[in-house]
Amino acid sequence: MHGSATPLSASAWLLVLLCAVSGAYCLLRARRADRRARGMAAGEAVMGFGMAAMAVPSGTGPWGPQILLAVCCGASLHALWLLRGGVHHAHHLVGTLSMVYMAVAMTAGSGHGHGQAGLPVVTGLLLLYYAGYVLLGGARLVTAGGVLPVPAGDGGPGAARPGAGGTGAGGTGELVRACRLAMATGMLAMLLGV
């Protein structure tokens, strides 16, 4: 997606903003998290910022893709390290490897004077993975959380708020899910450009 001339540059900048905000939220979450959850949140922050950099519609010069490739490889090593904690970290590894794949495609495309140079089979498999993740994650997010009970005789501000469940006050669990869903949607959009 990076460096390609698209007529939808406004949507590309919206994707940059979405990924950057997701990365910033994950960074804040990493600062407040306990030691066990800090690594996962920091990895998601790197992924969000890396995706934001990849989604920038204008070129960053001939050095841009190589720097992105190095950062994405580092993020993949971090995700591989997180796998020690369990298979539930596998999505993070798939995400970072997807970023490495897109960075390699950008690097190969920039050397030949044209756009992306991805392999259709790999791109297709990643598109299927992320489409499934987005659909399943969206369904889980919609059904997540409960409804707070309405105090007797009050239909005011405390009345049945959907999505108020989750961990912590204000549905933090749902916010984390929404952040991951936003990044997966961004990855799906960027893979469409490979």
C-alpha cells in the first residue's frame, strides 16, 4: 500500500490515523499493565505504529521500505518470544509476519519502479485469515459485555448501557478487543493493496 498512487488517499490517511490511535492506546495500556501483559501490549503498540507507517500513501524515499522491514522483523522476533507464554499469542506472530511480508513486497516493488510485488497465494491466504478474524472478532465484540441493570423507575443516564461489561471500569476488555479488531481491519485493507 505504501507509495502507491491511489485515488482514495483520504481513506489511506484514515487508515493511518486508525492504526496510529490503536498503537497509542496499546502503548498506554503497556505502561499501566502488569509485567505479564506488558509485552503483549507493547508488541501490539509496535504493530499499530508499524501499520500506520506502512499505510502512509506517499513514498518515504528509497530507504523507507528497508527501515520498515527491519522494524517488522524485530516485531516478529518479539512475537516469537511471546509464544513462550502460550499459543494465544499466535495471532500476534501472524500479524507481524504479515507486516514483514508486506515490507518485503514493498522493497521488491520499489526496486523495479512499480508497486507491490506480493505472491498471490500468500496474499490470498492472509486475506482469508484476516477476513475470518475480522468477522469472528466483530461478532464477538457485538455479543461481548452485558447490559447494566436499570435502577427502578429511572430511564436516565444509568439506564441499560450495552457493552459496559468487560474487565475494569468502562468495558476495558471490549476496548482491547475493538483495538485488535481495528488493527486486523487495517491489515486486511493493506493486504488488498499488495
